[in-house]
Amino acid sequence: MNYTKKRWLILAASCLANLCLGSIYAWSVFASSMAEYLSALHNTVITTGDLAIVYTIANSVGPITMISGGWFNDRFGPRKVILIGGLMFGGGTLLSGFAGSIGFLIVTYGLIGGLGLGMAYGCTISSCVKFFPDKRGLVGGITTAAYGLSSVILPPVITVIVGQSDATFAFKIIGIVFMVIICGCAFLTEKCPEGFVPDGWTPPVESVKKTTGRDYNWKAMLQSPVFYSMILLLTCGAFCGMMIISQASAVASGMIGMTAAAAGIAVSVLALFNAAGRLAAGWLSDRIGRINTLTVACVISIFGLLFLYFSGAGSVVTFYAGIALVGICFGAFMGVFPGFTADQFGARNNSVNYGIMFIGFALAGFFGPTIMSSVYAADGVYQRAFLIAVGLNVAGIALTFVYRMLSGRQRRKEQAKA
């Protein structure tokens, strides 16, 4: 079988699956209608803030199944893992349509759906990275961009469905559709053969030297100081993106004075630049190197945060410049890190290794929004949160130099053993 050609079909199927999985970013569309439904059902006031715990849990549990599902993917291939993940994600969404309480939603959407999301998402990315040793950065960018584009494409569709019925019906129909699509995509995927090399491609001599002896399992990875520099770098780099994304609409309306409709457009603009950053940085990292690309991303992010810091009522231009730059740089980290992890610790166990590395993103997803909310509650403005994020990007730049030092030391040890 010619996997050099078939890998493009596997990539397309993985991207389609990720487009469905990224619907988690459309939670806010469900939340307002669901809050109204539950309020009427229980004759009490339930707000979207009360439902935020559902979204938080769905995002937080992903690394659990990224790691466990990754173990099965590395050994048996992606088909069954994506199939089970699709059944869980689609099934959890479907069951959410029968919810009569917040607790029910936590179980169905938060736990079942979130665990299914982590299982399928981690598998699609790591499998594609294995099939494209010649384009790891670009493919990491493409697969994660498909996930990110959901926040642009799906909310208007879901809004129409919710508007013509309600959130419970939307959960049911979308759950069924996504279950069918993701499970169908699973049957188009295959396990990458050991040592696969695309036709017509020869690994560069320098690349071979750098990866000599690298085939780390998760235990060996955790024993490497390089891992800790990388996961801290991911947390610092993803922090500002998760912080801004969590409250982009509130910042646009409260800080800039935009209308609800204009704030919605700002959220879509942020999502578009996020997706563009994943593609652009993935492509760039194949040419100038992963760590150089991430260094550039941290620097650009600082400028974006400073634009936001100096924005105020009516500062539409600086606000858009800020969210565009932050979106690009957040996307850069999400697009580069799958290939970065495979480069550093080998492709064979990358599903598990990247799942563990993804904990850095989960930490950013918790602390970013939490600090943003805490600062606003204390100060009544967001400016101090932007400065905190600038500080973390400066720390990120410092970590890129720590990584270079530790990686060089590790490479010399590997080559001495070879």
C-alpha cells in the first residue's frame, strides 16, 4: 500500500473529525439557551455563569484520555481509539439534550464528552504527525487549525438550530451528526508503519544527527530535564491566549465599549487569527526550527498584550491589533508543539508523550481565565492581567534559551551512547 499518497486521506479525515471536536468552543451558544431552559424547569434563576463549570470540566479532563488513548494508539493504531472517542463525544453531546440539571450536564457534556474529546483529538494529531516526518510542523498546524476553525464555522450553525428550537434539541441533533462523522472518519485512518519514510524524501543529515537515539517512552521523557523546560514553555505561551479567549467578548464590550454584535465579530476575528497562527507557525517551524518559531511567537505576543494594555474606550484599532497578535501567537504554540514533542522525544510514543505535554495547555486553560477574572474583580479593569501575561511571555523567552542549553546537552549524551 502506498502510504505516501494515502496519508493525505488520513490527514483529511483527521481534520474533519477535529472540526467536529472543536465544537466545544461553541459552548457559549448552548449555555444561554440551556440556562433559560433549566431556569424555567426548576422555577429558579440559573445563569450562564452557573453552567461555566460544565465547560471547565470538559476542557480539563482531556489530558486523561489523551494519555490513556495515546497508549493504545501507539500500539494498535488510531482507528479504534478515534471510534471510541467519537462515540463518547457525540454520545455525551446527545445525552446532554436530555439534561434536567447542571449535575446531569457535568456528567454528559463535561465528563463523557470531554473524555471522548481528549481521546479522539490527541489521536488524530499524533497519528498525522507520524505519517509526515517531512512536514511535522505544517501538519501539526493543519490538524490543530481544523480544531480551531470550529469556533468560526460552527457557532452560526448552532445558533440557527437553537433559535429555531432550543438547546436540548440542538444537543441531540448535533450529537448524532458528530457521532456519525467522527466514527466514519475513524475508519479512514490507519496505524503508521514503523520507520515510515515518504517516497522521495530523505531525512537531512543534520536531522538524523539530532534525533540519534531518540525513542523515549513516557517514563524516560519525564526523567529528561528538557521535558520540564518544554511543558513550562507551553504553559507560558498558551496562558495569554486562554486568558483572552475566555473573556474576549466581555473585554470588547466592557473595555472598548463595543456592541454585543461587534463583540461577537471580535471573537470571530480572534478565532480566525488563532487558526491562521497554527498554519503559519507550523509551516515556518519546518524551515527555521520549532524553538526559533516559538521564540518569535513570545516576542510578538508581548506586543499584542501591550496593544491591549493601552486600549480603552473607543480604541478599536489597537484592540483588534492586540487580539490579532495574541491569536496568532496562541495558535503558534498549539500548532508547533505536536511536532516539537515528536522531534524531541521520538515519534513512536508521541501519542502518550504529547498527551502528557498537553497538561501544560490544561494548566494555562485553568490559570489564564482564573487570573483574568480575579484581576477584574479586584481592579475593575483588565490592564494588570495583560501585564501578568507579558511577564509570562518574558519567562517563555527565557525558557527557550534554557531549552537550547538542555537540549544540546541531551543530544550530546545520546550521540555518545549511539
